[in-house]
Amino acid sequence: MGSDGRDTRGNDTSLDPYVKLLLDAMKYSGCAVNKERHFSCEDCNGNVSGGFDASVSQIVLCQNNIRNQAHMSRVVTHELVHAFDHCRAHVDWFTNVRHLACSEVRAANLSGDCSLVNEIFRLHFGFKQHHQTCVRDRAILSILAVRNISKEVAQKAVDEVFESCFNDHEPFGRIPHNKTYARHAHRDFQNRDRYYANI
């Protein structure tokens, strides 16, 4: 381990495992992220914590609304899912609400937004299929925060894409319910070429 927080293989060990995996997946997909170019810290209106500006491929972190390190890691992960989707798919962010809905479902599902701890903090817990309900609700809220459309239109878009987008776990391979899952997913991602090489 070097004094700059990087281990001997050049990995930044201080990074959250969700963020590590998404950054590696972006690089592998040909969309390497440069922190000076692709991240911006700004004061934001309302209670928005962050956003992905597809027009300039930049993640905005709302410094006035981010409460702590855990919250920031979750926001960065959420927005990196959008950036990953932007990199790997032809997402029509501005005119196709179903495309936006799909990425919002994926971001809510994969970022830890709907972890049990976060849901208890929001005083939401205890019923069947809670994770799916949370992902659906968070996706709708995110759409309404960035588009001037009715709640009914946002709900319809989420309903239309929910099953396929909820089950798209790339690049994690599975829903990373906690940092241990995320670390395993990152290790699997790093070793993916070895599996193919041995076939």
C-alpha cells in the first residue's frame, strides 16, 4: 500500500466497492471516468442530492444536500449507474421517458438506495416485496425530479420497463445488497477474462 491510498496494483483502496466496480466497468466499456472532468460539486436547489448531465457526461454532486460519506457514496453510485447506462446503451434521456425510467429503476436497484438501513431511516419497512416497491417508488420520484410530467405518466413508464430493467444487474451480476456483495461482484468483474481464458 502506498502513502497515497493505492495498493501495489494501482487500485484506490479508499473507494467504495460499488464505485470501484462501476468505474472499472466504465473503463472496460471504453468510457473511462476522469474525476476532474466528469464530476462537479455544486450547490443545488431543493433537496436533490445529485444528477447525471448526459449532455456533457458529467455527474453533479449537490454539496449542500449531501449529509455524510455514506450518503455521498450512494449518490455517486446512483449517478454512475446512469453514466454506465449512457456509455453502454443509446439512451434517449431527453425525449424517451421509458429510457429514463429504465435507468432510474436500475440506479435505485443497484446503488443501495433501497437498502434495509435506508428504508428504516425513511420509516418504510415490513411488507412483502419491499425492495421492488422501494425501487419502483424511488424511480418515479427521480423521474419527477428531472422531468415536468405527471406522476401518472412517470408511473406508467416505470411499470412498462420495470421487469426487464429491475432484472438487469449489469455490471454487478446480482443486486448488491451490501458492500460485501459489491466487493464480491467487483472481484468477479476483475476475474471475468480468466474464466473465459480457461474454457
